[in-house]
Amino acid sequence: MDPSGSNSRMQPPAETLARHGISPTAQRIRIADVMLARPQHLSADQVLAAVNASAQPVSKATVYNTLNLFCRKGLLREVIVDPARVFYDSTPEPHHHFYDIDTGELQDIPADEVAFSRLPPLPEGTDTDSVEVVIRVRSR
Amino acid sequence: MDPSGSNSRMQPPAETLARHGISPTAQRIRIADVMLARPQHLSADQVLAAVNASAQPVSKATVYNTLNLFCRKGLLREVIVDPARVFYDSTPEPHHHFYDIDTGELQDIPADEVAFSRLPPLPEGTDTDSVEVVIRVRSR
DNA sequence: CTGTGTGCAAAGCTTTTGCACTACT
DNA sequence: AGTAGTGCAAAAGCTTTGCACACAG
């Protein structure tokens, strides 16, 4: 584990932000409160709704800017499985996902529940950034 | 292999369309010509440009409608790796992808070059639709 | 005072939709 | 005639950008 970098330790958001080199403004803390409360996957829209329900409103632009900032700083991860919108994942460590194509729900798969017995060689002149498995499922 | 369903057999596009239950109109054949010429990954925009360069133009709406139709009919597959746009993959059989996050290039990984020694159980009440691996790489 | 962050509205993109026109059956 | 497919433009998302204001150092 990495006791310094994880959000799963449930530290005050302001500290988490500071530790990632992000100046903790009121809006950022409110957004961090929503996103980092627990492992979850939210679209920008859902974050906007949640933030504006529980406290003073934050503008749409600020939500987008802040989520992108958090991703750049390694606090969140983008999950691209739905052409219509990006999901932001509060678990920045590498892991995989179930995606329910009927409900649109996204579910984590811990990294250690997937193992490869075979992987292809990388294309010439490239380095791995990430290996992500998406298991698309339908509700029965 | 599946000698009846694949586009890699390089049959006349009209026949391929008919075999998939798609009435072969002029525009659809032109779009199929572009997409099915060889294994490739094109965005709707690239298809539009290619079609309109090589022959009489096809409208943007028709390109989108046709690509979606081809996907529904199992002739193409959507690849969702870039938040900005959908790629259409001329290889409808299950396989995996390299995605170069610097150049935006997408490259096929044949299904048999990836094997799992461990996979998680599916969530309650769901069936697998697909298992897709995306290896994100950076150009060195 | 200077610089960073925020808010709002407008713009930008990709993709979808509505409706009239065309072309086969 | 009737049905399916096409084209065009407009609409509908989601996301980004520009600029003025607020706030902190």
C-alpha cells in the first residue's frame, strides 16, 4: 500500500489536496468531499448535482476544471466506457471494471482479481501507460 | 474462424451487406468500401472525409446513421477509448487494443495474444457481453 | 498589488433527430 | 402507391474557453 497517496485513508480533503499539490479552495474541497467519500464512479453531471445539493452551488465550469485538475494530479482517474460521458473514478490505483451496458453502472474489479497468462509485446517505440480490462455485462 | 460472417474475406461489399440483412444502397456500399477495405479504426469524421474524397459525397447524418446500423448488425464494432470520439473497428470479432495516448492511434491485438489466468466472478444477475483489454501506451 | 481561482455565458465538437425528397418495390 | 433510405439543417448533449470579478498572499 501507499499510505501517503491514497484517498482510501479518509483524511480531511484539504490535506489530501495539499498533499497532491492542489491549493485547497472551498469549491475544490466540496468537490473532493463528494468524489473521495468512498470508491465510486461519477460523471461530471452527477458531481455537479451532488455538490449543488449538499451545499452552496459550484458552477459547471468549475466542476469540469476541477475534475480535470484532480485527474492531472493523480487524485482521480478517468474511465472511458460510455461514448456519451466520462466517469471519474475515486480509486486512482490501477484496477479494472465491470460495465453494465443496460444500466450504465460501473463497478470496480480489484487489480488482483485479474491476472494474465499471456500478453502481447508492445508496439515498437512505446511504453506501457496502463492495462485496463473492461468486462461489459448485461443485466439478466 | 467463421468463413460466413467475416469481412476479412474481401467479398463484394454489397454481398457482405446483404448477408448481414442490410439493404445495399449506394451510400452504404460506399461507406462499406471505406470501412471494410482492411482491418482499421476510423472515427465517423474520418469515414466522412474518406467517402467524400473518393466519390460523390455522402451526408454527415447518413454516415453516422450507417455506422450505427453496421454496428447493430454486427458488421462493425465501436471502440471507446477516447473521450472525444468513437472509433469504428472493421474487425467485429472479439479482440483487444493498443491505444497510443500521444498519437491517438489504435492498434489491434488478436484475441489469442491475450490470455487470462484469473478473472473475477460476474456480478449477481448479469451475463458477459464482452471482455476487452485496452493497453494504453506512450510513444517513447 | 499581484496572481490564482471562480463563475457565467458563449462557443466547440461530436452525435442525434425531424422532415421533406428520392428511389426503389 | 407505398415503403425504406437519404440529405440537410437544426437540435441536443457534453466539455472547453474567455473574460471579468473575487479572494488570498
